[in-house]
Amino acid sequence: MNEETVIRSQPFPGGGFFDDEERKGILEVIQSGVLSGFVANAGEQFLGGKKVRELEEDVCRLFHSKYAVAVNSATAGLHAALAACGVGPGDEVLVPPLTMSASASAILMQSALPVFVDIRDDIFSVDERLLESKVTSRTKALVVVHLFGHPAEMDSVLKIARKHHLKVIEDCAQAPGALYKGCLVGTLGDAGVLSLNQHKTITTGEGGMVLCNDEAIAMKVRLVRNHGEAVVEGLGVKDISNTLGWNYRMTELEAAVAIGQFRKLDFLTRYRQELASYLTSSLSRFEELRLPETLPNCNHVYFLYAIRWVPSKKGLTRDEVVQRLNREGIPFGAGYVKPLYLQPMYQQRICFGNAGWPFTSVDQPPNYAKGICPVAERMYEQELLVTSVCRYPVTKADIDDIARAFDKILAGNLASKR
Ligand SMILES: *Cc1c(COP(=O)(O)O)cnc(C)c1O
């Protein structure tokens, strides 16, 4: 086995695309001597520095959003958005379990309780048909995640939310630029949150953005971003609920980079889409693979390219396929992430302190038992394999190696099955 040549001995090229736009912006900031323009008082600097404001204006224009509030991560943005939407102790918030942990932990940060709703097995976002059955008198909001870059079924989500007076927070960390019926995700719900972390389509290292169209929500997000408790008096804010502030402020350096990055979003998204559709056509001959679907009226921005393994007669498991791909130098991960309720924090109900807060804040805390979301568990345990290589500056020649590796693994050698 060791002497055998592998399909790839070179790693796939890393992500990230920066040019003079970012370089010039950073230099300007350094030369100005002001690396952060924020001050936590009721003056003008409450809203941050020059680059932060320029960035927010750019993003409003790009996303056709009335407000855009820059923060220092999507995790911070999700927390601020939940606070701004009025979520508080004992409230229930619906969220899918197969997502990055922050989609749900941001709910706990408000001492509210995540209620996990299973996902669809085609687009991997929340199964909208299950949402309504999870609504109780305590349900206040839902966090909808546009997983892997495909929009969730927003018409149904919004309809249920409206009927039950729930706020909708869109976690768009993986889907900047994705369209649902012609509208950019992040602008459909009450608030939308983008991530600019190192691994996302556009990046400032760490960073995030909250989009919304409601002035009161925008104001609360800004208060949560910048020590609201110290500012509400000076600003004459009457409703001080959920205005406890944190330091979620973005630096001028990050904002300078973000300005350049948002200008590249369209290019980087098209690049991903082109590689993904090339990969789909080259993998379509493998019966064992269920390739990514795009629902009508949606577009997929392929933050991750997710395949379902349909167990074959040959008896290979998903994990064996992933091991063999990795051995061939093809980076695929098995399962994406463990359904969140299976993490120790939910299983042991230990979050703030050791007495079980906030799970103990209600008589009947949500159920986190294994088995509550069978589709998410099956995707995690048996079916999903994901790769992040459909991105700039990976080439089609690089992508060809993926089909060659599947050929080798599934057919035993390169020549057969053609
Ligand atoms: C990356 C990610 C986050 C968190 O983003 P940060 O900017 O690192 O806080 C949240 N939700 C999803 C779905 C993500 O992929």
C-alpha cells in the first residue's frame, strides 16, 4: 500500500484572495494611527470609525439592506441579533442541529433554550415541515441556517414565523450571496448574520456583519456591540431590555480588509459555483454518490460541497470512503459536525455555572436525547461527506483529481467503469 502512488501528493491550494484594495486600506488605517474608532459613550464614536462606517454603507448597498452593523464575529452577530429581537431567559428558539455550534450557543448566551428541529436530507437546512410541531407558548424566535451555501426554504419558514409571531434570524455565515427567489439571504428575516472568519468565502481573519431592515433592531445590535449599559442614558434609550453590551466592535483594520473583500464576493462566489458544477458533472457517473441539489428559485454558493454516500453492494462505508479519499490526498471530511445536542453541554445540561442554568430556568427543558433528529444523525453517522475545495484558486485540473480518486476507490482501478 505504501509504495503505491497516490492521486495527489500536493495539497489543494489554500483559500483567500487579497490584492491592492486590501493592502491600500490597511496602510491608510496604519497611517491614520486610529486602529479602532469606537468609544462607548453617546457621542459620534459610538458608531465606530471611518472604515467601519464606510464598510457598513457598502454592505447596505450590496445587500439592499437598510442597516448593516459590523461586528467582530458571526458568533457575536448572532448573539447581538437574538438580543435585539427580544430573546431572553426561558425563551425557546428553534434551530437545526447540524450546523456550526455558534448557531445554537448564541441562543444560550441570552439564557434562552435551543430547541432542535431536524433537517431536510436534500439541502440539509431545517425541515420546514417539522417547524410548526416544535412551536410552544415559549417559542420566541428561530435561527435558520443556510447550510453549506444553499438557502433554507424561506417562504415556509417565514409563513410559520409570521403565524406564531416568531422572530427569524438568518445564519448566513456559509451563504453570503446566495439567492432565494431573487433575494439575497440575510435580508429575508428580521436579521441576517454574515461571517468574515478565516475559513469563509470572504474574510478579515475574524469578523461579522448583522443585516436588518428595522431601525429598532439595528439600534439594539449597536448597543449590544458597544457596551450598551453605559450608553443608553446618554442616548435617551427608553427600552433598556437586552441592551447589556459586550465588546463586539470591529477594528478599522478589519473593516479596511472587509471593504476590499465584499467587492470580491461576486467573483469568488461565481468561481465556487463554476467549480462545483464542474465537479457535479464529473461525479455524476457514480451511482453511489448523491450529489448536491439546488431547489428551484434558489442558487447555491457552495461554501462546502456536500455529498451523500448511498451505501453500495460493495459494502464500503462512508467512513471507509473518506479514509481512502484522504489517503489519495483528496480532502473530504466525514459527517460535517456532530448534531449539536449530542455535545456534552446539552447532554449534561451544564452551561453557565454548574447548577444547570439556563436549562433549569424552565419546568420542562427541551429534549436533547439521542434520536430526536434522526435525519441529522444519519447524515452525521453514515451519509455526508464534505469538501471545501470548490474555491479560488483551485483549478479544474485540481478538481479532476477528485473524480480520479473516486474511480480508483469505487472501481478498483482507473481504467474500468469508464
Ligand atoms: C462560521 C460559522 C459561524 C461562526 O462564525 P464566526 O465568525 O467564526 O463567529 C456561525 N454559523 C455558521 C453556520 C458558520 O459556518
